[in-house]
Amino acid sequence: MPPPYPPILDHLTVPVRDYERSKAFYAAALAPLGITLVMEHGKAGGFGKGKPELWIGEGPTSFQSPEQLRVITPIHVALRAASREEVDAFHAAALAAGGKDFGAPGLRPHYHPGYYGAFVLDPDGHDLEAVHHSFVRS
């Protein structure tokens, strides 16, 4: 296992075009990782494991103007999985919920030998990944 360290992010917000459609997608795709919708405010919802850490939202927020929302630029979000099986289940659930395959579950040794991940595109084209890190001690 790697040395423990505190996370650097408190939460992240992903802009979406259709909140209800995206909420259904994220709820289904994240369920295998034990991540659920824990808070909602209007057309914004926070997903997490007790605390909202990954937010999705439709429409302008306090930090966005309507002009900024005309073009939603896809982003990459990687979420920790507790096992390779969780990565596999995430990928299957995301595809069943309407996501597009963007990288089947598997090892990505070009990142490091124990990097096991899967990638899907959400309804707005955001790249959502589940990753499990296995570290081999020498």
C-alpha cells in the first residue's frame, strides 16, 4: 500500500445539460463504488460516501455565467475503487445506464504496474473513470 496522505480535493462540480438524465446516469454508474446521491439543491446534486464530493449541476452556479455554459467542455474525473471487481461493476453499470465505453476495464501499466481502470463517457461527454491501485512491494 502507498503511504497514507490526505486528499487534496474537497469536492468537484461537473456541469451537465440535463440534470435529471445525468442524475440517473451517475446514480447507476457510481452505485457499484458505494457512492450515492447524498444532497440536492435545485438542479444540482452531490454524490459521495456520506459527504457530497462529486457534484453535478445544470445551469449557472455562483461561479458560472450563462455564456460559460453554452459550451460544456468535457473533463476527466477518476474515482477510487476498492477492488478490480468494483471497477468492472462500475463499467458495466455505466454502460447499462447509457454511458459510452471509453476504455474497458483492464491494467494500464503505462501509468504503473498495478493501475487497473475503466473509462466511460457520461451523457455530456465527460470522461468518468473508476480506478483501483495495486501496489507491489519489492
